[in-house]
Amino acid sequence: MLELINVKKSYPEPDGSVLPILNIPEFEVAAGEEMALVGRSGCGKSTLLHTIAGISRPDSGNVRVDDWEITLMSESECDRFRAQRIGYVFQTFNLLSGFTALENVLLAMRFTGRRPNRDRARHLLERVGLGERMTHRPPMMSVGEQQRVAVARALANQPKLVLADEPTANIDTGHQQQVLDLLRESCREENVALIVVSHTPQVAEQFDRIDNLEEFNRVRAKK
Amino acid sequence: MSLWKVAWRSIQQRALASALTAFSMGLGVALVVAVLVIYSVVEKSFRRGAQGYDLIVGAKGGKLELVLNTVFYLGAPVHNIPYDYYEEFTIGRFETAVEAAIPICMGHAYKGAPVVATVPEMFDKLKYLGEYKYEFLEGGNFTYDDHYGAVVGWEAARKTELKVGDTFQPVGVSPDGTADHEDEPFTIRGVLKYTGTPNDSAIFINMEGFFLCPAHTKPDSPAKRLLQLDKTAPGNPEKTGNVGADEDAPEAGSDDPSAQQVAEEHTGDPQQQSGHEKHAHHEHHKEVTAVLVCTDMERPQLAMNLAEVVNEGQDAQAVKPARVISNFLSSVVGNIELMLLVIAVLVVIVAGIGIMVSIYNSMSDRRHEIAVMRALGASRWIIMVVILMESILLSLGGGVLGVLLGHGLIGALSPTIYEETGVVVSALEFKWVELILIPGLIILATAVGYLPAVAAYQTDVAKSLTATQ
């Protein structure tokens, strides 16, 4: 479902030199598979997720999602593809504060180019236990509730892959498990592949597959 | 969820800043609306006020002064013309070219309302706005014999609280605006219905009563008296019908030695001379401010030449009020309107720049929000369109507010404008040019929204997302 081959990514430094971030010969995730991606801060986890989502372009290599080669797509095609096939859960939830819970989910649907499915948006919010809080805006919700809205939003367009970047980092311990369970259950129900980036061992240990980016990223391996 | 709603939500998030920028736009638009509507109403009112007659004949001098004074009751009183010149239009050489000739005498007021001395035909033969007959809300017109009868305009009745049966004393007003004498009291016979013309604000009195006041006649030059005595000599059929009407009039000017001398020299009969003197005084020392002339439509050629013939003479001038007003509007008022409009449009542009600054300044706070939308699949173009929509919504919102403010302002000021100028302005007076404001504001909003939209377009998603992690 997800395949990265010889993906390299680097950033220019202010002194004109180039700082390599990613050098991944091969990385695969099967359809419906759940995995944890771990590694130290700054090892390139977020950059990898951005590259998979098409937010950042690799300097070289191939990124295939659901048999679509996203490195060959134009930027607008990539945007549309991301909206339709990839769900994103951010560490800081990144809900739009001016919109209600329902509108946050509907907004994600809007960017697919298709008519937003209000029934599905409601269903997803009910599924994450926010049936009574659909018209509430993020500032009126607890952090746990906000992250549940983020989960519903990530699944809004029936994606093939959900990328979760430290989804429990900003949640108190009591709610961390709840959100993680919800995310995994929802992905299972929808048969969605899930990559959870975390540097919390308790989170990573719950997954059958745990990949350490520092082990397969040759940039870091050299250091 | 439409993109308009996305833009609207962004505006709501910055409610205060958005409201202030929209308000500044509103003020600019209100100014544009006020200028457009007031000019349009002023123009219409001026044009309408000058309808109902083709010519105004008055003393030689400023044409505009004559029209403003006689039609709109504005400005300082103009000089008068002899009463017998008026008679040229009723029984004299111009009679065949006119359908109606209405004399008016200005220079009096009552409680701030101009008092106009005229004849009953003013309301019987003239039509206001060119086609409507004058009607009375209460009572009716005064008659010739009712020397101290009067009719009050709709607005003047409201302002002076005069009603049918009330009496009042017009006060003569000097050119410097001060009262110089008081007349006999007149009695209100009728209250006119609303006409939307300057006549609403005036009181009309019988000219016969007006001339009965000694202050309203003045001695003629000896040469003119000689001419008048010739005209009023027994056997002259032109004037005999009016003698009886003058018997009740107070005698004035008989102590003028030069007049007596002229009369004696002419007739040689002291008794006859005395009678002639009296008649001459009452009939020929009268003056009128102007004559409102309706030309005879069945004799268009005569009518066309009438103004030329009058203007060729030394006694008076004839002006076409519609043309004078048209020239006045285009040369004076039109330029003022243009100047005000330019200022108002500049205010709108400044307000537009305010919107640009407001949105652009918000960009640093919104980069993260934009990055999130991009991460969710929004293209650069969608982000750009949302920002432009935001600019358009603010501009149009300000525009709608401005239209309401502008018309509200007009409504609020309309009584004052009416009081001061006699021009009727309504808050609901819309001008089609206002419709240009909509595409105009959209174009302005697109132009001023372009810079922040480009800034949004160029947002580095990965960098903005990473910065907040």
C-alpha cells in the first residue's frame, strides 16, 4: 500500500551547505497494517511523514501510495490525492478554532473536490463519542475531545493511510490510551493503514510492528 | 461547507479587527452614497421645481439669481419690474403668445416661510411638476375679491402651524434679511396638498391685498407718470375695468409735488388731475418681482420668439428656468459633486488598503491554520481564493453598511436640508449608480486582497507545521 524506494531528502543550510535528513533505501507498509515509527527527536520522523503525504517533495526516490506514484504528481494533484487518500493526525490536533467540531470534519471533506458527506461526518463524530458536541468549537472542548475530533477528521474521506504524528504527546496520561485505542479501532473498522510516530515507549509497544527510523535511515546510521 | 463559509469563519475569528476595517469601508461608501444621492435629489428637485412654466420674466440682471429667487425662494430678493410690464402678457403685446402669466411679488416672510404675493391663477392655471394640478388638503384657493386671502403650502403649514381661518401678518424683509415693516393681516383660505416642490414651503397671499399696503407701491419718475396718465386718461378702454377695484385701496403718493405738477401740466384740470393721480398711483406704481409664463403651445413660433423679444428690450429679461438650472447644475453643482465624489472614492480606496493591511498582518498568525488546511488537501489556489473571498466579504459587508449608513444619514439630515434649501431628500432615494458600487467593491477587494492572498499562497506548509509541533 505504501512503498518508499531510495528516498532522499535534505535541507539547505544558511552557510550554503546541505543537511541530509532522509536516506531511506526501502520502506513498506501493507494495506490495513498498523505500525509505530520511533526515533529520537530530530531524526526525521516528521519529515518522513510530510514526504509520504506529499507535503514535502523528496530530492530523489519514489513514494507510492495505493499504487499512485506521488512524486510524479503535480502539486495540485498531490493536494487532491492527499485529501482523498491520506488522513493526518497532528500532535497539537491542529483543529481550526473558528470552526465547530462538525465543520472541522466537513472542511476536510471539502478539499477532496467532492460534496461533503454530512451524514458520514456526523457518524464519525458519534463514533468518537462526540455526538453531543458537534456544534462546539475547539476552545470549548477538552484536549482529549479535540484529539477525538482530529481522529474523526483524519478518517473523514475514507483514506487508505492515516499518518499520526505524536497523537498522544499533548494529552494527559489518563486520556492517552483512550485516544490511541480510538485511533486504532477506527482505522481497523475502516481497514486503513496506520503509521503512528511516537517517542513514547508505552505507545510504541502496543504495536506489533515498531520501526526505528534511525535504523533504516542511512543518514542517521552514519552518525 | 463552502469556501465562502471558510472565509466568513476567518473574519469571525478576528471579529474586532474585521469589524473596524469593514466600518472604515462603510464610512467611505456612506460618503459616496451620500454624495450620489444628495446630488441626484438636488438635481431632480431643481429640475422639478422649474417645471410648470416655460419662462420667468424678471428684472435685468443675473439669470440664476432670478430663477433661484422666484422658483426656489433662495438668495437675496432681486429687483422688480413694473406691473404694467406684467400686463403686456395678459392684455398687451405678448398676450397672444402666452397661455398663462402669473405675477409674483417676493420679499416677505412669516415665521421663516417665504410669503409670495400672487393671483389665484397660480393654483388654477399652473401645474406643478409640469402635469399635476394643485389640490387642497383643506379649504380652497383665494379669489380676486378676497384681498386678504391666502393659501399656505404643505410644509409651511406644518412649520408655521397655520390652518384654514387663521390670520397672519407677513413681514417685509429687507435685502439684508431684516424685517422692515408689517402688513395687514391675511387669512388662510386653504392648505395645499404636498407637491414635492419649493412651493410646499411658501405662503401665498392675494396680490391685491399686497398692493393695498402703501409700502408696496413707490412713486414713479415724472416722465413715467406722464406716460401713465396718458394711458389712464378717460376713454382709454385698457384700464377702465380696474378702476373700481382700486377704490378701496389706500391713497399714497398724493403729496408728491412733482407728480402733481406733471398731472397739472398734462390735463390742466385739478379735479381730473386728482382722479388721474389717484388712479395712476394705485394701478401703475405697482411692481412685481417676476412673471411666470406658460407659452401657448398652439403657437410655438410665437412662444419661441417671446424670450428673444423680451430680452431685446430694456425693461426685463426672460429666462428659461430649465435651461438656467441645467447650466447651473452642470457648471457649479456638477463640479462640486465630482470633487466630493473623488474625495469619497479616495476614502474608499484608503479603507480598501486598510483591509489589505489587516488581512496581511493577520497572515503571520494564520500561517499555521493555512498549513493545516494545506495538509488536509487544500490547494494553494483554494487558500488564495479563501483570502480573496475574505477581502471581498469585508468590502461588501462594509459596502452594505455604508449604503445603510449613507441613506440613514440622508434620512437624518433630510429635515435640515429641507428647512435650509427647500429640497426634499428621502432616505429611500436610491440611485442606479449605487449598483456600480457592488462590482466596484469586488474589484477593489480583489486588488487589495491580492497581496495577502499571494502571501498565503506561498506559505511553506512543512515549515509552518513543524514550527508548531
